[in-house]
Amino acid sequence: MDDGNMRHGCLILLSWVLLGSPPATEAAPPAHHLIPRAQTQQFEIAYQVNEEAVPLRAVELWYTFDKGQSWHNYGRDEDNISPMSFTAAQDGLCGLYFVLHNEAGVSGPRPTPDTQPHLWVFIDYTLPIAQLHPPQVIQRPGGRTVVQLRWTAIDAHLTTRPIDLAYRGLPDGAWMDLREHLPNSGRYDWNIPAELSGEVMIRLTVHDRGGHQARTVTSAVAVRTGTPADDKAVDADNEGAVGAKDSAPHRVPTVKEAQRARKLLRKSRWHQLRDEHELAAARLREALTLDPQLPDALVQLGMSMYALGEYAAAAKAQELALQQVPADREALEALAKTLVALKRYDAAEAKLLTIVEHRPHDVEAWLHLGDVAIYRGDEVGARGYYTNAATLRPKATDVVARAQARLDDLSALSRRYRQAPAP
């Protein structure tokens, strides 16, 4: 545990005299760097008790993922002998609390919202998703060369500045740091040093709070320091790029990897149907590690992140899916819903309008457009959208009924959402 992380087979040591210990008064975690980290879903917790308290009749474990606002009974240690195995239901900051039983009674009452956990642990067993998009090489007047780097990094628990960039000259140069600890802005413009020419590879590393790293690299990207006639951007992934060859940033998955990714996608949907979105997200991240160019998995990951309240991560996944399939209805609708949760109503309306542009009789999309107009306080626009939803496909009786109900109660509906709360 030198690096603060706990991998498979390691123990979390709980040095605590449980029976007879005074209760804490506030469930406040320590600073993040002082909290142990678990990089696996299952690990063991060692506990200590007073010698005079043995033999134990039961060792009961409780846990919280919302800083003690609610506690859940995990169960009892089967043999009442340290350590006890624990399997986390999700990623995130987890508080653990023991209630021990012996002939004299119990170590304390069951935990309540003001109970301090015996141990905090930050659990993160899923790798980030790292996508490095095709670089663009731009020749500036005066001989300057700029490489525009664009990426997408998705994870529920990224560090504050999770991005490292590096490069190496081909064919056999060593990796050199380009920039470290960048914010996850998705973009960085690299001014090529005058002495650097030829071909390079670029590497993106993404860090999360659990200590995981995800990496991806480009193939060869040609840079030069000539003086071109204009500032035209050159896509280094195109055949006509300056000296570029085979510079697609993503390798093609093997047949087995693609099959495995599809299987994980199906399994994630099974978890989603049961509202097991933490498990669904884990399966989807695994699928995308095998096949990053799987738009269905990105859409579903966005949906699970939305269900978990991770709206920014949901939007990133859905936007990445739309880069691959720009007119995909499911991705557009899912992203619109996420943008509403983020109160980005204009952007949500734009995505829904893209749907009806391609599918003019999509009454469900027209209904959602009406709802977005309500959140924006645009009663006139909402009336027009709801009218389309109620009239364009009379056989869609469920949507027609919902749209008509909104039209009948439009003034009251508009007043209710005048402050534009997220649904």
C-alpha cells in the first residue's frame, strides 16, 4: 500500500478497538489524500477487538455511499474472524461501520446519519475511457507548425487535472513529456519546436482518483517547419495529409475483442433493466476498452451515467457517440435529456430539432421539444411543439394523449416551471 492504493489480495487494516469505543458525532471524511483507495470491487477488511470481548457472536458490517445520509446493512462475517470480505455495489467514497455482538451485548447502535464511519475508503474499480482524436497539422505564416490535439476522457471520478500528453520521434525516439496535469478541456494546441521534424507519435494518459491510468496513442503524424501558402488545417488522418501514413488513432479490434465487446453490451442492458447502473457502466467501460468505436456502448454508458446523476460524464459519452453516428436518434434524444439536466436548454433543443429534421413525424421528439420550451419559459414555442406532437401521427395514441394533456394545462404547466428546474 505504498501508493495508497489497494489491489486484489491486499487488506484494509482497521486499527480500532470496536467494543466500548465512543461514538462519533459527525460523518465527515478526512482529506482525500488521507483516504485509502481500493482499485478492485472486492477486498478484505481487517478488524480488531478487545481481547476481553471475545468470543464474538456476530460481526455486522454497514456501509454508506452518501456520507452517512443513509446506511445499508451489508451482512455478517461468516466466521467472526478477521478479515471480512466486502464487495462494493458501486464506485465512490464509501464509509464502513462495524457493529459487533458478544455475550455482553453489542458494540453500539446501528449507524444513523450522524454516525462517523470506522473507516473511509475511496473505491474505483473502473478504468477511464480515453479517446485521442485525429490530430490536425496546421502550417502558420513564418514557418510555425501547430498540431491541434483533441481528446475525450470519460470517467465518473477523474482527478482535477487528469490529462498528460507525451510524444516521441519515430522511428525509435524515447517518450518525452509534452504537457502534464492538464484540465480535461478536450483540446491542446501544440507549437512544434523548430528543431523537431519528421514523424512523431502522440500519447494521451488519463488519470482517475482511484489511481487508474488509461492510455491511447496516435500512429505516425508528420510535422514539418516549412512556410506554406496559407493557414489551412490538414487532417493528419487523411491520405493527403503532409507525409502522414496510416495515422488512424484507434486500432481495429480483433474479431474476439469485438465479439466480447458486443457480449458486454448485451449484459449491460440486462443490468440497466434492473436499475443496476453501476454494474452496467462497468460492463460498458470494459466493452469500450475492447472496442472504442462502439457507438451503442457509448450511448448506453451515457444513459447509465445519467441515471447515476453523473451528467457531465453522460454528455461526454453521448457526444462521442454522435461523432461516430451524427444522426443516431437514440444518442440525440439521450444527449438532449442530459443537456436538460444540465440546464443547457438551447443545446437540448438543437439536438431534438436534429431528430425532427430527419424524422418530421417523430411525435416523441416533438413532445420533448415542447417540454424543453416549458423549461425555458417559452409558452408560445411549447404550444407549437405540443401541437405537432398531438397531430402529426394520430395513431401514436399514447404520445397524442400526453401532448393534449399538456396543451390543456399549458398555462399552469408554464407557471410551474417558470424557474426552469431540471426534471
